[in-house]
Amino acid sequence: MEKNSQTTGTTERSLDLDGERLCVWIIEDDEWFARQLSQLIGLNEAFTCPFSFRSCEPALEKLQTENPPDIVLMDIGLPGMSGIEGIKRIRAMTPEVKTVMLTVFEDSNTIVQAISNGAAGYLLKGSSMETIVDMLKSIVYGGAPINPQIAKKILDVFAHTYSGNNDYGLTPREKEVLTHLVDGLQMKQIADRMFITFHTVDKHLRSIYTKLQVPSRSLAIAKALKENLL
């Protein structure tokens, strides 16, 4: 149902994990692209997509009155507030929300800015909509959706910034978790492999991110590979 010129949908709140549908909000100024993506996401049994916004400002207002989504899928080049600034604002209001950038920008500076500010993933609009939805599903299992070409650019950044050996004080258990991340396992798979709970894996990951001084899985993997931490 039409809510206003910026927003459409219901106020249903979905829960993550345990077979529940994840709630996704879209912030995208291309109305046709946003509508197609919203419809495709809504048709997928893993998600609901109750709101779509043309800019960050109305989305931030909605966060003050609605239960937050599990995922915000957001463009960077938006009218008014940029997507980069939008990440900061969303994280300040609702740190638990996963913000995934969906953009045409491929330059290293923009990528690093987005991920350093807390983006949980970075996808390109050149990807098929089916690929975008499939990559979003990885968040359910602790993944960080990111296009291969973007991952390569992140690795290239670390290749120029690595300054020496450092194990960052990682414990043996944390190194084991990090090894599984590099091998491509998701959080539930790591929990099964290590005979620990999902929440224990999450605790290890938070510690790893803090020690490596990175905000996301993708940067933790990149740093581990470039600095030979394993």
C-alpha cells in the first residue's frame, strides 16, 4: 500500500535465522530499478521488503518509528545525503542492522570508505538481480556479500598498506575461526565444524574484527591473506 511519495509497503517485522524471513529496506533513487528489486526480494521466501526509499533522509525518519530491518540495501550516489554518510547514521541509530551497498562505483577509495564505515557488503548494479538476492542470503549465515572484482580491489589496497608481521594477539581458537572464514565457510558451518554454538562463533568474530581493526568479514579475510596470519 502506498504510504507516501518515498515509501511503500507494510510495517511487518521479520526475524533473522531459525527459518524466519529477513526484513530488507531499499534506499535507491532509480525508481524503476528499486521497484524491480523490491518485487524480486519480496517474492523470495527468505525475505520481506516492506519499504523502498528514494533517499536516506526518509529512511532515517522511518527508523525512528518502525522496527529496524535486518538489512538495508543502499545506493551510494543518492540525492541529498550520500550513501556513505547514510551508513554512519544508520549504524549510529541501529548498530545491529546490516547495510549492504549496491552501486556503480568501483573505485578503491569509495569501496574502502564504505566498508570502513561499516558496510556489511558491497555489490555492483551490473550484477543480475537474481545474483544480488542470492548474495544477500549469505548474510543469514554470517556472510558478507561482495562481488569478486570488489574483493580483488580490497586485496590490492592491503597489498599497498601492509607494513610487517603482526599476529594481532589472535588466540588459537580465533585463528581457527579465521581459517574457516578464509575457506569460505559461513557462521553456521563454522559452528558445526568446531562443535560450538552460532553465538560463540559470533563472539569470536567480534573479537577478531576488533583485534584486526576491521569492520567486516571481507576485510578480515583480506587482511589475513595479505599479512599471512594463518
